[in-house]
Amino acid sequence: MTMVMGICRSFHDRALARFFHCFPCLSDPARRSSWGLKVTLVMLHLIFVGILFVFDGDLIETTKKEPWYTALYLLLLFATLVQYFITSSSSPGYVFDVMRAVNETNVICQKSSMASKQPASSQNGSLNVVIEGSQSGRNFQGSNPSSWTKLVMDMYPPGTSIRSCTCSYCNVEQPPRAKHCHDCDKCVLQFDHHCLWLGSCVGQDNHCKFWWYICEETALCLWTGILYIMYLKANISRAWWKDAIMILLLIALSIVIIFLLLLLFFHSYLVLTNQTTYELVRCRRIPYLRRIPERVYPFSKGICRNLYNFCCVRSSIYSLEPLPSSQELEEKARPYTCLDILACRCC
């Protein structure tokens, strides 16, 4: 018996080794978990939509008469799944990558300035690190020899210790709004949260993609819920077991819709005020946000500018925001007057 178990275990180990050799991406437990989540999400979408097409004969008839209706619905389903995979596979913007790019650009800048009199930015313009706010006016495209440490320290108030803004895990200097993610084991620019459903962090580079994903997912769930209700209205007394399955799925779908709507409204509020989930929830634990009065958004540049930066700025541009000065905070904390409203101060 012991020999048989040993043979079975040896065969199992060889089979696993051969499988991981053919699919090396699945040898990592974290990647296996991530792929498991992706397969689960696709299967859930196919189950909710597939049962609808299997049970609802009226929907099939509608498809034959008006194929554009079903085509739009299936197109939304496809776009939602594509947006999910794009968001889950995109980088949130890691501090280490930006730091390495800035330091490499500075080295190239120094070599270029020694080799020729042409500006280095003309030879290496792939990186754009923009510092906004009152200390703006500096666009690092390979033309500025400042190191990453000096770049980060310039964004904090004078006298700030370098030790207080250095990550104890990555040992890199964190610009404001960055945070170390223990799940990814990396520091993320404008860290929002680590999304278990995506299997990655939501940060500066993929927050816009994440918003569009939950927007498309919400629209898909609402449309699917309407189709479920239309089916139950027309077929409530034909087959009880079909009605029971559809009602159970509709209840689960309703819970998901409520969650998605709340999530969509919450992240829309964050976008309009240029905040992150981490900053909103842990503002009293973040040292540089403790002095900020309540209902004052220190990084907000107005609704229109916030929307533009969120939606229209290219992902190749890393926007590093310095901490606002005391004068800027006083201006943002000033109560609104009728003149401010007419002048569109909030925009």
C-alpha cells in the first residue's frame, strides 16, 4: 500500500512538473490565484448571460426581429471583459520604475552633455515626470540632472527628514501620495487600494481604466437585470424551476448592482476631488495630511482640471504632486462667496 501511494505521489509530482514546464506562468501561486479569479469572472458572466438566452425564448425571437438589440448587449459584454483584462494587466505606476527611469535619464543626460552640445531631451524623450503645483515648471524629460532623492525631497516642506519619506520595505524615497502595497510588495504612485478582484493595485496609471471598468460592469449588470425582470413578467407561471433559478440569480445580481453603483459613485467623487481611497480613509494616519482641515481637498485643482488630468493625460506622463503650501491650503479652506460661484472657483 505504501509503495502504491509512493508511486502515485511520484507520478503526480512529475505531472505537475511537466505542466509547469509547459505553462511557466502558472508555477507561481500568486499568478495561479490571479488566473483563477479571471476564469471565475468570465464564467460568472457566461452563466448569467447564457441562462438568459437558454430560458428566454422571447429574447431569441427579439434577436431575430431586431438583431441590433442583442448585438449591442453582447458588444457591451465583450467590452466589459476586455476592459477587465486590460485593467488587471496594467501597471498602477510603481515608484521603483519611475525612480529607475529618472536615474537612467540623468545618466544619459550627463553623457549626452559631455558628448555633444545638443540637449539630452532631444535624444531621450520617452520619460515625462511632471511636478505640479506651486513648485511646478520642471518637466523631467532627460534634461534635468537632478537625482531621484533630490526630486522627491523638493516636494516636501523644507526640513523634512529623508528617513520619514523612505519606504522601510523597498528602501526607496516615496513622493507624496505614494504607499507601499504589502500584497504587491511594491510602492505605488497615488495608491488607491489593492483590488482582490483584479489581483493588482489601483494607482495613478490604471485608476482611469478601473473607473471605466466599473462603469461598464454597472451598465452590463443593469441591462442584464432588466432582461431578467422582463423574462419573469412574461413567464412567471410557466415552469416553476426556471422561475426559481431566475429569481435566485436576480437577487444575486441586485446585490452586485447595489455594490457597483455605490463603488461607481464613490470613485466618481474621488476623481472630482482628486483624492484616493487610502487618503480618504487613513487621512489621520498619514503625517502630511493630519494638518489639513476637514472638507479641504489639498490636491484638488478644480473639477474640470481634475477630470482632464484623470481622463486625458497620457499614461507615459508620471505626475508627481508636491505638498501644498500653507497659503494654498488657506485659499482652499476659504468659504465660498457668491463672487466665487460666479467666477467658477470650484472648476
